[in-house]
Amino acid sequence: MSSRIAFVTGGTGFIGSHLVERLLSKGYSVRCLVRNPSKLGYLQNFPIEIFEGDLFSNSALEKGIAGAQYVYHVAGLVAAKTKEEFYRGNRDATRNIIEITSRVNPGITKFVHISSQTAVGPGDGSTAVNESTTPHPLTTYGKSKLASEYEVLKFKDKLPVTILRVSAVYGPRDTATFDYFKSAHMGLELLVGFKDSYVSLVHSTDLVSGIILAGESERANGQIYFIGSEKYYTWNEIGFVTRGVLNKKLFRIRVPKPLVFVIAGVAGFFSTFKEKPSVLNFEKGYDLTQDNWTCDVTKAKTELGYKQEVTLADGIKETVKWYLDNKWM
């Protein structure tokens, strides 16, 4: 058995499942916190150890974390109906897991917390955000992710912790960007506003590389890094590449920013009558209407050896192929 044991939260999700797969390929023994073992999703048939529970199931967390060398806290709440739900799912859950780690495994090699660029907010004008940017999150989600970072930093003198602020992500298995590719497959290219907006867009392969580099680096102890693409893209450029991959012409529709708030608000209103909350709501409109969602990954490149390996064209080609092969579209 490997001497390197990693405990992963959020392993059944998009990023978490790719992380688990990579860790296994590198010879790690992997333990996963799973809410429902009968619904393993992408983890089905992986040689992993399952601990049943959620981020407040203290007994499962204690057993899973004890003896592990690494904790990768990937799980988080991206949609909620109330402010309290967001803070419980992100801030309070993170506080619980790192407190348990400190108690049952104070000699851990690394605790890696996956945060989000939304914890800092968009860039100013044409300037990308970096680790010295004063956080200015726009949404309750972003504020709750920033609050989760503060919980981790409380332990930086007790545990080797690293925080990763992740840009927009895409790749096989992703549901967040799927609607964009599904619309393109149907012949529609939706753009917000009437001028170019810029985004850091990282492929899941590169993101997982960055996560593991952070976990294995002693230099990263007590540090925060942005993980995203080295290149900044316009949605025009993303659309051009997507058209080429799909080999079809797309009918472009530019949605005025005020209309985005109307659409998002209506979606949020109707989601109140559903069991599951919608990611799209009026508040999300603030994120969608920003012109600069770019982040500078220089610190991660310099200190972790991180680099973008997947080009936009190759990444979109792989992602679209996966959606088609798995009959998502």
C-alpha cells in the first residue's frame, strides 16, 4: 500500500473526481467522503476507501483524516436559497473539517483548500487580480468562499495549509459550462454585453496539476495562489474555437447587461419553488456582467512550477467530444 494517503472531499463532483483519478495514477491511496455510497458517480469502480457522511459528519471525518498525509478540501456549496445556507456550506463546513484535522492529525503533510476567484472578485479595468489584490467579492457565494479562506488561515501557524483560488473551469464532466457548449451545439452563441469581456479559463487537467503541486510543495505552506489559464481569453475567441470544433456556424446573440439581471432574477424567483436552488439568480447577474474575470498565475508558476499545458483548442475539443460521447448533447 502507498505511504501517501489523501483524503478528498467533493470527490464525486467534477473537479474532485478528476483529482481522485490523478492521485490514484500517481500511486496515492485515496479516501473519499461520500454522502451516499450508492451514488458514487465517476468514482464507481475506483480503488478508493469510502467514508459515508457530509462535512458535518464528525465521526466519518475523524476516521478519514486520521493517518492521512494530505487533505484536499474540494467540496463546497455553489447554489443556495439563503445567505445562511451559503455560509454553512462553505465557511462553517471548512471550519469544521480543518478543526478536526488539527485535532486528529496535527502532523499532516498538507491541507489544501479549494477556493474561488469569486472570493476576490473581478479585475479592475484591464488588470488581472493577483494575491495582493484586496478582496471585493460581489456575491454571497464569493463572500462565503472568502470567509472559508479566513477559517483556514486561522490554522496556518499550526498546520501546513495552502489555499487555491480557482478561475472559471471547464472540461469533461463539467455541468457549469455545459450550457454554453450545449447552446453552441444547437447553433447559438450567447454573449453578454456589447464589448469584449475577458476571462481566465482553466481546463480540469491543468487545475488538477496545480492542486497536486500545491499539495506536494513545502514552499506553499501558509500561501494563497491563483490557479487559472496563463492566457486570458475573450468570449469572442472562445466562440471562434468552439465553432471550429463543432464545425458549424453559430447565430450570435448579444444580451444587454440589464436584461441579464432580468433573466437571472426570474430564474432565481422560480427556483424558490423547486427543491434544489438555482445557480442563476439576480445576484449571479453581477458576476455575469463583469468585463474582466482574469487572474494572474505568476506566483503559482514561480513557486509551484505550475503551467498551462492544455490549449484552448485542445481543451474545447476534448470537452465537446466527452459531452457527445456521453450523450449530454
